[in-house]
Amino acid sequence: MAAAAALLTSWSNAGENAALGADGPKTISEGVDTKCEITGYEPYQGQVGSYFLSEGDKVAVISPSQLPTRAQADATVEGLKKWGFVPVEGKYVCPPVRTLDEQLEDLEWALNDPEIKAIFCVRGGYGSTDAMDRLGADVIANARKPIIGYSDITVYHAAWTKVGLPSIHSSMSSTFTDLPKDCFEAEARMIKGEIPRYQFESPEEGVEGNATGILIGGNLSTFAAVIGSAYDPTQTDKPFILFFEDVEEDIQHVHRYLTILKHLGVLDRAAGIVFGEWTDLPTDGTGNFGAERGGEFESVADMIRREILPDVHVPVAFGFPAGHGKANYPLLMGANVKLRVFGKTCVLDWRP
């Protein structure tokens, strides 16, 4: 307990948020308070034309991962209406129970129905890999419509990228309940093909430099399970920039996932890396293994600098405010993005 208390104190003093649930362990979050500015918007100028939405378009509302509550589904439907779209619910959005076949049926309907112009996921959770293992790449490629979500939806972002289509990493039902105004507006505009430019002040010193490549990644633990699959987006001859965030994973687990990617050559092949939010990380137990490395890690960023970056020689940014924290700025995945890191100032720009 003394070690856990010392760890909590060191992270709190570093400007992180510490919390103790009523019946749960102490946790911290890192990167959730990063100052981020949208410096402008530009129309999407990528290779996939006529891809984004206009008012009046029909949007599928489905749960291709874990089942949401009825309240989450209702918030999504009502929110999309206020944005000027026509939400259409799948058959199996939030029943008490659902089979994998029914989960897949909703996804295939959303992809194959020509009147549906985009897929808005109600929630993440778990189960996307099971569905994606049974969904052919040609179905996604022929549909040519964006999917919107994050967390376990990382699996679908990978699949969309693999077939050459962009997708939107952004909040789901929480978009319409408690998303900060700037994130809310950015998501609404990105769905219509207006892509923001971000400048953010990293809470940690990164690795300076410039990089360009397609943006891939999402939830780190989920992404690690995608590597080597038929929809592995790193199996490309194009330069790519990695983005990672995670929730409820301690430092040891984050290290393990990054080590998997290191051993598989993913980090070596990246043109740049952006680390997002680390949310609700447990601080009790043995999750901080830094003592075995000469001193406890002060943060996830500290662990990454000491354990991962010595073998990485590309631009690296810390603390982009996307992930499971309150702020979740949308990211256009599978599209070319420029990363600039100078000091603690970082820029993400999708313009050609």
C-alpha cells in the first residue's frame, strides 16, 4: 500500500488526475487535460470522393461491438436527428441478448443498403474481432461508407484502412450527452467532410521532427490483437503514423502491448507515433514495474521514454486528447496526416 500511495502522489504532482471510486481501486488518468486548439478546417481532399455526409442522409445506428443500453441508443438517434441526418436503427441494436449472427446481420445490412451513407456505432466494449473475422473485405470496399466510433471499434478502423477507406475515430453515444463543445463541433463537421487541423501542447517532452503517413491505430490493447489478421493495416507499403490510447490498463500492460508491436516490427516501420489519453489506470498492485528498472515510472510517458523510445527514431507526440477521457477530439483514420513535433508543441494536419 505504501508503494501505491507513493506512486499516486508522484503522478498527482505531475499534474495527473487521481480518483478513488466508492468501492474501487485508486486510478489516474494521463493526457486528459491537454490543451488543444483547432486552427482551421479544410474540405477533405483525399482519394475517396463523395464519401462524407450531407444533411438528410440516412445513417445506420448499430452496435457492431458490445450491446449498449436503450438510453445510449436513443441519445444517438436523437443527436443525429439534430445534426440533420436520418438515423435508421438496425434490428439488433440493444436487445437483452444477441447472437454473433445477429450482430453481423446488422453490420452487413448497414454496409450493403445503398440508402445508408454512414455507420454510427452506439458503443464499443468487446466483440468486434469476432464479427470482423467473418466479414469479407470486399463488402467494406464495395460499400464505400465511413464508420464512426472508437475503443473496440478500432478493429473496424483497421479493416477500413486495410481496404483503402478512411474512417472516423470519435465518440459514440456520449457525443450527444457529455462531449465538450469543441469536440462535439469537430465531430459534426468531420462527418460532413470538414477536417480540422490540431495544435496541442504536449504535457510531456516528445521526440522532435516531421512525419507524413496514413493514420492507423486507436485503442492499444485492441489494436495489438489486430496485428497479423487479414485486416492488419500495418501490412502496407505506405508510410504510416501510429495513434494509441487506452483505458483501465496499468503501466505493465501498456508496456506489454507496445512490446508486442516492437517485436513484430510495427514500431520500427512507423513514420511517427502519437500517444493519446491513458484513462483510469490502476495504481494499486504491481502494475508499475519501474522499481525493477531502477526507480518507479512517474507516468506512462516516462515508461515509454525509458523502455520504448531508445529503439525508436521517429517523431513522437504525447497527450493528444483523444480516447476514453472526457475530451475526445475526432481523428480521420486511414488518411494521410502530417505530424510535426517541436518542443512540447505538436501539430496534426490532414491537408495535402
